Amino acid sequence: RKLGILISGRGSNMAALVEAARAPDCPFEVALVASDKPEAAGLAWAAEQGVATFAQSPKGMPKAEYEARIDAALRNAGVELIALAGYMRLLSPAFVERWAGRILNIHPSLLPKYKGLDTHARAIEARDAVAGCSVHLVTEELDAGTVLGQAEVPVHLGDTAEALAARVLVEEHRLYPRILAEFVRSMADTPLARVRSVALAL
Ligand code: GRF
């Protein structure tokens, strides 16, 4: 299955997916890495690795046009499902609808706790004993789609948000490729794939 990855910055989760895709038994290949920030460090890394990249700043254009360009780039690359990896923009309901059930995201908290930003500081503030990350399906509502998998880490006494973030990130890099591979393997059985293969057979 061809995967498109959307990033906005560092791209360490994207890199984990690109590296996982090199395993011979991996059921996904990375067809495109796209960013809303042309200067994103992850974009340069992906290009160095020989992965196709696409940059489109949303500046100075309506959101619908920006998303139409991203959508066209993904489709031109043959992308069948999308992984958000540190993509810092909320996708419109229209975009989510067009890719319904085929967009995943990784979020650095144990959802449904701490949707949105500053997850680690909030976990520390709440004196949580465990923190972690979640891979979930993307719906219109921020960080609210079905959770597909989670990994936990302990919160240590005196943890800073940075220290906790680093501990969680190690788990993110393990969790995302694993859950994505599971998801892709299960996609073959989804009604959506069945409908599409019937349509193609006609
Ligand atoms: C990660 O913590 C991810 O969970 C969150 O944004 C961060 C992105 O980091 N959505 P990176 O760009 O993958 O290094």
C-alpha cells in the first residue's frame, strides 16, 4: 500500500516510517512526504533518502485551495492512505471526508487524555504516573478518532516536559510503524477496499 506522510517540522516519526518501510515484509511503502512548511527539516531528510517530497505553503491562499494542492500531490503519487506525523494543521471536514478511514495520526498522550498541544506539561501538572502516545484514526474533530494503539512510559519524579517528551518519542517511533503495518494488513478486509476492488473489476 502506498503511504503519504504529512509533516510540519523535524519529521522523526516520518523517518521511523520511512525506515520501517525498508523491511522486505513491510506492507506499506512511502510514496510521498509532503509538508506545509518548505523549510521543514524532515523534508530535506526525506529527499536525501530518495523519497519523493512535496512542499506547499498555505500562505496567501484559501484553505480549500491549499488542501486541493496537497490532495492532488498525494493522488499523483498514487497514495492510498495518509499518516500525519507532526503535521500542525487541522484538516478540513471536506479533506477528511475524501480520505475517510484512511488518515492516521500519532499523538503524544494517552488519548482521550490531553488532546491538542502541551500534552507532556499537562501530564506532569496533573501528576500522572504514566504518560504515552496514541495512534488514532483522523476525524473532523481534533485528536478524537478511534484509537488504534497506545504505548505507555512512566512519568518520573521531577520530570520536565522535555525529558518526558523524549521518553515518549522513543515509544512513538516504535508504535507508529507497528500500528500502521497492522492497519494496512487489515485494510484488505475493509468494506471500503472491497467496494473499490469491485469497482475496479467492472
Ligand atoms: C510528535 O511528538 C508527535 O506525536 C506529535 O508531534 C511530534 C512530531 O515530532 N504529533 P516529529 O516531527 O515526528 O519528530
